[in-house]
Amino acid sequence: MAPQVTVDSINPKVIECQYAVRGEIVILAQKLQQEIQAKPEAYPFQEILYCNVGNPQSLGQKSITFFREVLALCDHPAILAKSETQALFSSDSIERARKILDQIPGRATGAYSHSQGIKGLRDTIAAAIEARDGFPADPNDIFMTDGASPAVHMMMQLLIRSEKDGILCPIPQYPLYSASIALHGGTLVPYYLDEATGWGLEVSELKKQLQEAKSNGITVRALVVINPGNPTGQVLAEENQKAIVEFCKEEGLVLLADEVYQENVYVPEKKFHSFKKVARSMGYGEKDIHLVSFQSVSKGYYGECGKRGGYMEVTGFGADVREHIYKLASVNLCSNITGQILASLVMSPPKVGDKSYESYIAERDGILSSLARRAKTLEDAFNKLEGITCNKAEGAMYLFPRINLPKKAIKAAEEVKTAPDLFYCRRLLNETGIVFVPGSGFGQVPGTWHFRCTILPQEEKIPAIVTRLTDFHKRFMDEFRD
Amino acid sequence: MAPQVTVDSINPKVIECQYAVRGEIVILAQKLQQEIQAKPEAYPFQEILYCNVGNPQSLGQKSITFFREVLALCDHPAILAKSETQALFSSDSIERARKILDQIPGRATGAYSHSQGIKGLRDTIAAAIEARDGFPADPNDIFMTDGASPAVHMMMQLLIRSEKDGILCPIPQYPLYSASIALHGGTLVPYYLDEATGWGLEVSELKKQLQEAKSNGITVRALVVINPGNPTGQVLAEENQKAIVEFCKEEGLVLLADEVYQENVYVPEKKFHSFKKVARSMGYGEKDIHLVSFQSVSKGYYGECGKRGGYMEVTGFGADVREHIYKLASVNLCSNITGQILASLVMSPPKVGDKSYESYIAERDGILSSLARRAKTLEDAFNKLEGITCNKAEGAMYLFPRINLPKKAIKAAEEVKTAPDLFYCRRLLNETGIVFVPGSGFGQVPGTWHFRCTILPQEEKIPAIVTRLTDFHKRFMDEFRD
């Protein structure tokens, strides 16, 4: 018999799942890159400028020295006692590595850990959350995961029973959410962020969408909020967060708080507040609201995407439900220990008086202030382009400009059976080597067009991006202007 | 409104999912350990002897020096050029780290990689598979994963559409399979390994179970084979493997080959053959059979469970199906880079002439020969116990002895509403501190009772385990003998 597995016979949920961040445009970019390597004069540009993924170190961002020192020492503890190690490593990294190894049963960094992660590291993280929020955090509420994505999947797996279960998600959203909901067979219930008010999140919109979903027979189980926003870059105001918490409490919804960009805030008038802090400051405790906060080592100023570290803090569930979350974690045994160690480090970096403190602060602030400058430069550049408006990049790593495409361009796109935003992004890539992700991958108000651009290319490359983009956009408009 | 998520309203597939390896007995063991720490005289033993999980380094197994040297250098490449590094690290580990860094775009070990894993590392792995099997391997067929578990989930997610889709699984089986099938809503179609012939895998049994499933309206999509076996420790003969390949080809089934114990073979008369080698040696290529092989850095002589590295080699699927597998991999972005590097290292360890070669071989063979001795000692000890029979541990890391429980013991177990094998294991743990996993977690012929015991406690602890087990078993039989 011939092999039986064809596209017609695989899980339709897999077919339905879309993940634009690594979709068509990226595959085209990789193809162009190979062609350029083989034949540098093949295109009018010599390199691909990846502005599609929040992957800072792939674009030259340096890792934080202290973090990497500790990881290296934990990987090869045999050198801890050697005199040469004193010359190669900072004294506080040696101290920290020893402390971490002492927290690991048998000092075995090569062993599976507790399925929630090494207890001592969870203690460190809980203490850091407490210090951040001013409210208690319990290490038993921490589930360490290989980046935030598996944590999101775990919660979707727990909550979604069928297509009758809905999850309220922002539009635009990070496509992990739509992908995960599709894979688990649930229904994405969209709520629109208001572009006119800087991608504001209006509780009236949440209520409206919840009612509409209910009237369609959907049981809404959770609300996803991404703060700071991906792809929108907005940072929620505390008052707004309070209203969101109140809404979740009133409706009995799980609040899934994607807080992976908590260290990425670039404007002095905004500040990150965790939803747990907001809920607790309103007097709401364990019994009042289901609240899950996601954090990752991939973002922040550290950008350690490849290490796949992260955690979720799970509060407000009964002990019996918690047991099932634990079981889900245990089926994969545990998350990777290097990522676990790194998650404890980013939550507990060097402190005043530590040997590495000053160099650490210099590295951290160098990255964060450069990101803020890049965000501003790109935002200004977008806003100078005909038909493009771009909101302020208050936080995260992205801009999500809106492009008012001429009718002629939309028609040209339709003729090649392509979404207009994809049409624009494909042309941009082919002519300049710049990689944006079309807005359709994130969702947008029907009839509007956007694209996502990261602020991550190294600062010296930004002027070239601006020039190439500006020239391209002018040509594009000259060709298609109505 | 009160929080709405209760056990009655979570995904019933999650409730149904069982994962015995980290189940009740292990939770009890952790509780006893805490009690002993607080009050050493609380129990007639001073330590918990974990024989429940294949987690070698948690029990004192040392990591392989060369592997850890390379990982440390890749984590902190800044020290590569320092003179002290020459004194601390072997010269070939420095060389290898440089080579690996050159294979990583931008030398960025902190960046997300290609969703299948870093291309250069997949090249290394494909070359190693080719050298192992004598047949070509394609780096584009390799999907690197955080251990083998996520790879198994990915294939289940791809293949299972509803409870009408079945997966043929050995009984006894590693509970990851039953857990993953339950989570994805499919049906486990059991086939029984024949304990009387050393846990033999009979194709007649496969055919029988396939027919029965078909007559129940189940579409069987894949066959899981674990070789060397977990929990049974058997190593399949090549002729047997050929018959299995033929069966899968004839029936159009995907062969899911769990080959994570490929380096764990302890008897000279048996040898590991990959299913891909067997299929190719029969003349079957891409067009003839869907074949997926799972490998992990957690097993072998290296036992690097905490690093969560592994890969699957996916062959025989059309390009369109492959695209969907790629999409599933891309939703989680990539597996952790440390695990990816380690996976390349275990598949390509130091070679003759390399500086570390001799010390590496000494470490490797020291571990493997000790494991073989431990397996034999435990096997012999079990076979001396009244009513216990234990098959030969040919490979993997486990023994799965059968215990002929007296009727009185079964009755006593029933009185406390406990499965008889769990009853035995709980008593054993409470009286000796030894942790076995009851056979019911792996599946067993109804009316037979077993437990799984790893061969992983350090060699000097084995005599104490044997003595404590023997004394306990005598007491148990004296109490319950019919």
C-alpha cells in the first residue's frame, strides 16, 4: 500500500493554524539571501535587513556578559575551583554560579528538574516578582517553561474543550495566540485595539465582543492582553488595567497577561505595571480572579531567544485544577535547565555593590537607550511617508504603521491574488532587502492595511533602512498613486 | 462573579491524560524526603532511592567532560581567545566550539534559530546518521526539538483528527505515548509485547489488533515501536524489525520509531539497528514508507536530561505535509540552542586522534559497562525473589519484573481501593525508601502485575537496594502468602 498520510488526511486543526511571523515573506527572504550569497550582484542590495522577528541577537545585539558567565560556569562546574577561572570570570559570576549549583539537587545541571522548574530558582523568581510588585509571590505558582510559547499552549490546552470555547484576543495580536487557539480547536473572539487612540484597549469593546460571542453560543473562557503590546508597542495605563481586571472578575474570565516585554518601555510617561500588582492593589486575591502572567528570557534588554527560558505565574486556580496544570507540565518532564537558570538571572541581575554591577548597568542601559532611539527614528521616518501613519512606540520591539494603499495598488494585488499588505511587503523585500511582516498575519480592521517592523536592526543600519524604505515607498506611490 | 475554571470545566482530554512516571508514588517519595530532612529518624531509612525515572545525573552520573567544555565555551565565547582558556579547556573542545560558532549565523547562540534547528548542526547530525546506517540522511529531514517528547507530540498533533484515529502502541509502553494520544484526542490501539519470549514484538499480534481496531471503526494511522524498549529493556532483532517495516508498508502506517536508547545495549548478542537502516536495506525509500525516528540527549551514556535536546528524522512524507510539520515547529520558534549543540555533540563525539578521545572513551565506557553490571545484578536479584520473574535487560535503562502477587495481597489492596501493583510499590517505598513505578502506569496484560525499576542508582548503592528489597519482599510475602 502507498503511504497514506496526505494533506487531506492530516489534522485539519494543523492546516487551519497560521503563523505569519515565519510565513511566506520570511521564506522569500531566505531564498534571496542564498541567491545573494551565490551571486552578490543578483539584487540591488547586498544584504537582507530582517525587521520581521523579535530576535535581537540575530541582528548583532550582544548578550549580557554576567548572564553568560554564569551559564558557562553552570555548564562546566569543574572549572569553578581552578585559579585560571578567577582571571577569566567576574568574581560575582563565580559566586552566583556556586549559589545556583547549590540550589540544584545533587548540583546536577544535566538532570531533569521538578516539572515546574528547580525550586531554588523559583524562589529567586518569586522574590523578584515580590520586589517588583510589592505583593507576595509564591514559588509554587511559578511554572518554568521553554520560552513563553509552551506556557501559552499549556493554558489553551487546559481551557479549550471545543470550538464552542472562545478566547478573547486583541486584534492586532501576536500570531502565537491565533495559532495556539486553532491548534487546540477553540474559537478566537477578537477585540479590536483602537488605532486612533494609540492602540487603546477599551473595555466597552471587550463587553461588546463578549456579548456577541455569547449570542453566537460561544463560552468565552479567557482574555489575552499583551502589555506592552505586540505588534502595536502600546503600554497600558494603570487605570485601563484596573478596568480590564474588573471586567475579568465580573465575567469570571481567566486573564492571560502576556508580559514578556515588561522591561521594554521607552517613554518616560509610561511605566509597566504587572496585572498581578494591579489586581492585588484593587484588593483582589486568589479567590477573586484567575490570573496567569507570562514572562520570557527572549525579550527585555537581554533578548536571549535561543536559550528558550521563561515562566508563567499561575494564580487563582483551585488545587485540583492546579494538579492538572502540573500534570501537563510533567508530560514533557521539565523545561531546559540553562533556560531556567537564565530566567532566574534576568529576574535577579547584579545588584548595587556587586562586582559586575556597573558593567552590567552599562550594557543594559546601552541596549535600552539605543532601542528607544531606534524606535523614535523609525517612527518619525514612517510618519514622513505619503499615506503612512505610525503610532508611538511606547514599548516592546515593534512598530505597526498603517498604510493607506492607493486603489490601483489594491487592484494590482488582487490581480496576482495577493493581499494588498503582502503585495507591498513582497515588493519592498524584492527591491530593498527589507523584511516586514504584513499586517494580515496579526489581524487588522477589515479594509485597513499595516505591517510590523521591529526596531531591532543595529543602530548604524537604521539610516540605510530609512533611506531605502523612503526611496522604495516613493517609487511605489509614483507607480500606483490614484 | 466567582472564578469559573473548575475541574468540571477544563478540557476533558487533560483530565483523561495520565502520566505515571511522575505520579502518586513520586509525590509520596518527595514528601518522605522532606520528612527525613526535617527528622532523620522518621523512617527506618536515611535516603530515598529513586529507581523511578531515567534521570542518570540526578543519581550521581557524571556528565561527559568534552560535551560540557564545548557547551560552556559556546555560552561564553568571549573567553575563547584568552590564554587562560587554553589551560582550563581541552584543545579540541576549543576547536569544536569555534567550529560550531562558525555554523551559527552571526555566531549568535542567543538568537532563535531556523525552526528545524541550526543548519550546520543538522548537517553534522545527518552525517552521523549516514555513518551509523550506511544510507544517506538529509539535514532537511532533521527537526531539532527540546528532548524527544515535543517531537512525539508534534507527530500526534499532525496525525490525530479525532477519537476515530488510532495509534498502535506497545503494552507495556512509555506513558508519554498514552498521555500524548489522550491529549490529542485519539485512540490508543494496544498491542501486547510477549513477556514469555523476552517481551517479543509479534507481527501477528500487530495484525490482530489492527483488524480489531478497524472493525471498531478506528482508522489506525501509525505504529509506535520503542527500541531498545522502555520499560521492557528488550532489543529487537533485525529480522523482527524487517517484518515490522513490511507490516507498516503494507498497511500504509507511519512508523514512529522511538530510538532514544540506541546507545544503551548491554548484551553482546544484540545490536541496535535503526529502522531507517532496516527499511533502506530492504530497498524501501522515501516513496514506500513514512518513517520518523526520535533521538534524545537525555539517554545513551550521556544522560543529559536537563539540557532538553533531541531531534526527529522525518522521511517519506510529501512536501506539502512536510510544510505543515515545519509550521508546527515554527509556532514554538525553535528548540533551545544549548540542546541543539549537545545533540550535534552526542552524534559526533571526539574521534580517534582528537585530544579528548581517550578520556572521552574512558568516561563513556565506564558508564556503559557499569550500567551493564547494574542491570545484571538487579535482574539476578529480582529473579531470586519468591514469585518474581524478570526478563533480561538487553538495553535501555529499565527492568520490568513481573510479580505474582498472593491473593491475600490483592484483597488487601482492593480493601484500600488501590491497584495491587501500586499497593506493593507504596509499601516498598514506605518501608525502604526505594521508588519503583507500578506497572499499571505502563500497561500490562490484565491480571498480571509488574513494576519498573531503573538501573541508574550509582553502583555502590546497588547492594543496599538489593538487600532492602529482598528483606522487604520476604516480609511482604510472609504477611500475605496464600
